[in-house]
Amino acid sequence: MAAGCRARAPGLPLRLVLLAAAALGAEAWEGGCDYYKLCPATKPSMLNVHLLPHTHDDVGWLKTVDQYYYGARDGIQHAGVQYILDSVVSALLANESRRFIYVEIAFFSYWWKQQTVQMQQDVKQLVCQGRLQFANGGWVMNDEATTYYAAIIDQMTLGLNFLRDTFGDCGRPRVAWHIDPFGHSREQASLFAQMGFDGYFFGRLDYQDKKRRKIKKEMEQIWRASANLQPPQADLFTGVLPNGYNPPQDLCWDVLCFDYPVVDDPDSPEYNAKILVNYFLNISTAQAQYYLTNHIVMTMGSDFHYENANIWFKNMDKLIHMVNAEQSKGSLINVLYSTPACYLWELNKANLTWTVKQDDFFPYADGPHQFWTGYFTSRPALKRYERLSHKFLQVCNQLEVLAGPTALAGPYGQGSSARLRQALAVAQHHDAVSGTSKQHVANDYARQLAAGWESCQVLVSNALASLGGSKEDFVFCNQLNISVCPLTQTANHFQAILYNPLAWSITQTVRLPVSDWAYHVRNPSGQTVPSEVIDVSAEGSKFHPELVFPASAPPLGFSIYSVTRLPSRTPQFRDCCSTPVDQGSDHLVIQNEHLRVSFDPNTGLLQEIENLDRGLRLPVSQAFYWYNASSGDFIHPQASGAYIFRPEKNKPFLLRHWVNTRLVKKALVQEVHQNFSAWCSQVVRLYPGQRHLELEWTVGPVPVGDGWGKEVISRFDSPLKTSGRFYTDSNGREILERRRDKRPTWDLNQTEPVAGNYYPVNSRIYITDEQIQLTVLTDRSQGGSSLSDGSLELMVHRRLLYDDNRGVGEALLEPGDGPGTGLVVRGRHLVLLDTVEEAAAEHRLQAQREALAPQLVLAPAGHGTPYSPGVPTLTQFSGLRRELPTAVHLLTLARWGPSSVLLRLEHIFERGEGGMFNLSQPVTLNLQDLFSAFTISHLEETTLSADQPLSKATRLQWRTSTGGGPVPMQSAPSLDPSAVTLQPMEIRTFLASVTWNKERDR
């Protein structure tokens, strides 16, 4: 048995808590595994062809996760993951030369739970022998365009720690394996490098880029995946697989394939061995000309292959035997069962100098009119639900730590963060948050998230009661986005509890649907807070009041506000609150102490933004447009669909040249309500103290009765001279420059001027003339671009009538409230105008405030009972003794074991950002007495995914064309909890042994 193969703890199932208790001493980490020494022998004087047996098992796509696992609903697709794993293990046990890789831990962990002890021991032995290896190791193979970095880290941590707990160090994947995602982000590669991966292989890249790479022999290179981290910290060897992730033509031997089996009996009339061997030798030689070493790979498998693994392995056994027999006749080709890690090991031993890539692999096209840029926006409501679920999981994780065991078992029942953690991990799959599954599967992703929310709501209720000292009838109004909350709309007296998951104090304007016009609001100290009621109903519709008041919450803590309805004494409500504006009025202006925003008096559209602090004025117009989705044409049959964006024409249709407006000017909010059409409206809003302009848009149901599918955009136009450049974030972190109709490393033949210039916008997009910067922040992932100088556009909704022929088999026609109704989507864009030097100081912080906005929990007043005798009631609580510095974000605070906590800290600024406040400088923290709920007694730094101590982490090193040879891994510095330093864009991960403070019964 190889070193490190003994598991620390048994694996745990898909639907139960994964993160098992682990002591943090020397025994917590297994010894190393001689991973690469388990690889098969190769022949240095020959071309070595590494056959990679694998299956690609989507965690939902055409069928739901459970349907795929159990093999249900064969009428949709024949696929059963449980049978694949059964069959593969049996085939591996039958022949010691065979190897296999598995990827999707969501499926594997569920299968593992159902096995006998003997089968588990057999599988552990296969892992220890290096014959069953895990690649990637995340809960899922996540999407790279529409995923938020923190959610990627969480889902990878979940899967990798299952493997560590189950198999020890031999179960830890050395290779990242993203064979199916539709384009690849630089931040994803950086995160993989920080998790300790040695290499990264993927299947999809732009067809023009691939053609160039084959000619230049650049199918494999070093990806320098951060402009901020010191090389080789974010360097990652990256390889493009030759056939996507499919087998070579005519060599697919699966129940789902139709290729001829290997017939090696010369007396059989079906004998084909000689022809097949010659064919294999020829394609191997042809493939080798595009790669630099005497090693190549062939991916032997595809979607849900190996349900009958014997078919695959029996034919490959014969192929290997026959091809290698040719060596006695002078052949210089050696074929072997292998794995991606063993192939990578051979490349590393070659000690070549590799070229370096510093940009990303977006957008992806597989043909001249086939840009996969539609999914950046597809299913916008699911994308928003995923982002909100990530926020709520962080709230749940934090309160589980701050309240201790009482959060899991308390007056509200058994609470758990595990179900939401797993559901959110599943949602990162490249057919989930991407919006590229069938409708019934998208519904199931949402169902899993909703079930996770329920378990976390119990945990949050238990924690708030424990920390606040009072058992209340907590209510979670999850329909506030459509102004629905039965408690606030009926109660005369209620509490609003604002929990802040950020490590900085925040001030937030709370808006609650109510039923009257006057309320009295008190803060945690009992002092009166200014409040107002405004009418948010459309002109001529039923009275729809909302209570507005400013609220603040301490870092990692909550504040409780008391709200009481006052006796009604008002005449007609609308008269006191809002003014319909006649077109031609020159008074359509909203303003606070930082911004002045004016609107065109003739059209009602946004006209100018002025930053009063900087003395900047910029003419900016904003309106909604739509592209007519192509259904295919005489040039090419490609239609716009869930994956593909292809507009019929390059110029979009303006939804309306002018809008009906209503002006709301109150002390606590100023708004312009714009009505573009029956299916599109917007509220442009300023709160006091706010440095950004908020645009809350409502779009849908998008009409398609005219037979035209529609792709709806919000477009901002300005006179900025931007020289064809614009900037987008990579998974919510580092910023990449984009250039219209160009790619940084190859000459683009632009065939789709709109879709070919679309990029994923995870959190922000901006343009600049090198003096002034116009930034738009999003509340979910969207597609965006700048198609002319001074212009920005973001796609907010799509409703399409045709499938795009990429496998999903149905049009993107989300039903909304019922079949044929169409989906209504509401969202926000936050617009910032600033100088280039100072812009990051605001957009970096505001992006975090948006991603981790306060969680509102409500309770009827007067119903509470003491949590326990003698425990004081708190109206305000903070989990921190002091705020973190402005540049430092508390990325993760989660319970890891009975006396241990997972802690991640992040520097959120890039080098050269931060302006006059110098926020891009290194920051040093004292963690020892930072938290009020516990004291840190021991701190151990780990890799980003928390599955290796940093002091023991090693990665393969590579020689690059930028100079210098392999750089030896620096040993982790001795860790002083009182002085932890973060460099720009650095994330540091710790497992902390803690002692819980006793001032409250935990």
C-alpha cells in the first residue's frame, strides 16, 4: 500500500454533511503519496501514446442529477452513473494494467456511500496503486464564465476534502480537468494553481486559435494566470486535448458508440486488426506533429461512457497488444494505459522550455457564426438565485461558527449548512449556472437550492436566538424582490434584523413592503431613525407602499431595528410622494451629496452623470434595445440558443425613443421611474451618501408572438474616446483588457461583429479614456461588450424560439408563472463615474457589498421569549473585535470541526489600484484576538482548497520562455497569527484551532 493511502475518515454521502471533524495536530494530515512513481513505464526512444480511459458525467443537463445517477428516464438519454462506476471498478480489478480517471465527486461520493466495506477496500487499493485516479476533484466540473470565484473555491474545497478524507494523499488530484466548459477564464487557472494542481487540461478552445496553435506547436504551454501574484504562484501548465474529450474517429467502443470492434482472429471474415493497427499508427504519427515531446494523449471516453466498461477495455487491451507487437518489426510507437497526471509527469521530465500565455480563452467559437456567448446571460433568474444562495451560505457558515453548536440544534430544530453547500456546489456545474440545461433540470437545480435554504434558515434562526438571547418567530421574506412580505404588510409592530456578512461596518437602506403610510422606526439603541413610505406602484395601478429607512450593521454581526405602524392620517397617498413628469419639463434631476443625475426633458432617458466630489461631468444616455435572434440564414444555419448568441442583424432595435416617467423626491431616496413598454421598466435611484447610481430594471415576459426571438440589452452611451478597449472582470476578481475585434495572442478573422465581441461579465465592466472611468456593476453574471467607442452594453434577458443544436434539444423559452407566459426578471446595475486613479477604490468595495449584501430576517414584535435564564438580550452583536482594513475581505469563515475553523482572507485590490488611499499596498493583520466568539490557539496555513498544509505542498516546476528555469517551491514562512501579511490579490487559507469564549452558552 502506497504511503498516504490510509484514509483519515470514511467518505460521507452526497446529501449529508461532508466536512468531518478533524484534529489540527500532526495527525490531521496524511503522509505524502509517491503519486508519480505509480505511473506506468514509458519508452524514451519511442512515441508514447497515452490512452486516457475516462467518462464525462454531467451533474445535470438533459436529465436531473438523480435521473443521471440512477439511470432514470432513458427516453431522454441513456445514462446511469451508478452502473458506470460499478462497471469500471469491476473492469479495473480484472486486469492490473488498466487505468481510469474519475472527475465528478458529487456522483462518486453518493456511489461510495452505497458500497460494501469490501468494495470500498477494493477501491482504496485501486487508488493506492494509481490505477484509479481522480482528476479535478471538485464536487462538479464548474463553468468558468458565469461562476463567482468564491463559489468555485467552495465547490472545489467540498470535493477535494471528500477525497482527502476518504483516500488520503493518493486520492488528491494532481491535474485539473475541464474538458467540457465553453471557454476558460484566467482566474480559474489561477485558483487551480493556488490549490496546488500541477497541470490543467481542457477540450474546448476557439477553432481559429486551435488551428494556429497546432501549426505553431503551442497546444501546451504555461498559463501565467495572474498579473499580481509573484510567478510561479499562479503559473499552471496547460494543455489542449487533441479531440476535445472524445476518442479518435473509429476508435469508440462503448454501448453508446457504433464503431467496429477489434477483431483479431485472422480466420474471421470480420478480421480488421491489421487495418486498425495501421490506422492507429498513422493517426498517432499525425497527432504527434502538433506537440513538442514524444508523448501524446488520446481521450478514450465521452459523455456517460463505460456503463459496460468491459467493451471499452476489451478492445483497448487488444489494441495495445497489437500496436506494441509492431515494435518487433521496427515500429517506434508505444501505446499504454495512462492518466492525465502520468502524461503530465512525462512532459515535466522532458525539461523543455514552454511558451507563456497571459490572457484567457474567451470567447469560444466552434465555427465562423457559432460564438458561445449567449450562455453568459441564459436563465438570468437562475443566475441571480445562485448568487443569492452563495451569499446566504456565507451567512449560514458564519453564524454556525459564531453561535457554536447551538446553531445546529436549537429551539427551531436541526439546522445544517451541508445541504445548501452541496446544492450550491451542484449549481456551479457547467450546465447549471450557465443556463444550458433543459427546463426541468433548471427547475431541479432551483429545487435543490430551495431545500438548502430551508435547512440554513433553521440554523440561522437558532444562531440569532442564541446570540441575541431571545427566541423570536423569525421570518425570511424571500420575495422582497417583488415587494411581497406578508409579515411587514400586516403587522402593526415587527423587528427587522440586519445581519452583515462583511468584515466592515455597513450602512444599507432597508425597503419593506407595507400597508400604510406612516411608521416609527427605532435603531438598536432605541433612538428614532428617519423613515419614509413611498409608493412603488405603476401609474394608475393599485396603491403599493414601501417603507424606507437607513440601517447599519457592525462587521460580521447584526443590528435589530424596531418598526411600529402609526395611526393613519393621510389624504390621497400618491400626492404626497411622487410626481408624474410631463415630457418637456426641464426639472428631471435627482441628486445627493456625491452625484447629480439628469434626464433628457424630452425623452425621459438618462442624460448626464456628475460626480460632485471630483467635479466630473459625463453625458451618459441609457436605454433598452433588443437583438432579433437568428434562426439561421443562407450564410449559415446556426440559430441563437441557450449556448450560442447570433443576432439576425448587427444593429439592435431601440425598445422606445422616449419613456413615461414619474419622479419621486424624498429625503431618504430620489427616484425616476421609467416605463419603456408593457414588458420593460426601470427605476433610476439615489440614496443619501451613495456614490453610485442604481438602475433597477424589470424585463419580461419578453414577447415572441411576432415569431422573433429577442435578446434584450441595457446600453450606456457616452462621448468617451475608448480606442476600441473595454475591461471586464474574471470571475469577480482580476480585470482583463478587451479589444474590439481583436485577440491578444492571435489574428482574429471576425465573422460575428456582435457575438464575437461579447465577454462574460461576472461582477463589472468598464470603459475609460485614460482619465475618466465609467463602471457598471452587475448583480449576477451577464454577457457584455463595448461595440463602439464610449459605449457599454449588458445583456439582461433572452427568450428564443429555436434550439442552437448543441445538444440541449429545446429552445430557451422559460415559462415564468406558467406555460407560455414567459419569465419576468428583475435586477440591478450600479453605475460609477470616477477618475481612473480613484475608480477601483469604489468599485472593488462596492462589488463586495453587492455580492455579500446584508441578510434581512424579520420577526413580529412582542412574541419573543428569553433564550435561557440569565442571558441578556442583545439588539446588536459583532463577531469581530475590530473591522478589517479596507483592502482585506473575509472570504471564508466556516466550521471545520468541533474545535476548528476554516478561515480565508483576501486582498481585494490589484497592484496599482487604490488611488490616494494606497489600497494596493500589502496589509498586515493580527488574527489572535480578532474574533469575539472564539480565540485562535493554533493556526496552520493550507493551500486554497484546504486539503494540504502549505508547508508540505509541492508542485511540478517548469522552464518558461520568459526566462529562467524551474523555481523551487519556497517553504512556507513560519506563521505568526499576530502578523499575517496579504499581498495584492492574495488569498491566504488557514485552519484555526480555536477555543470558544464562554460569555454565552454555546
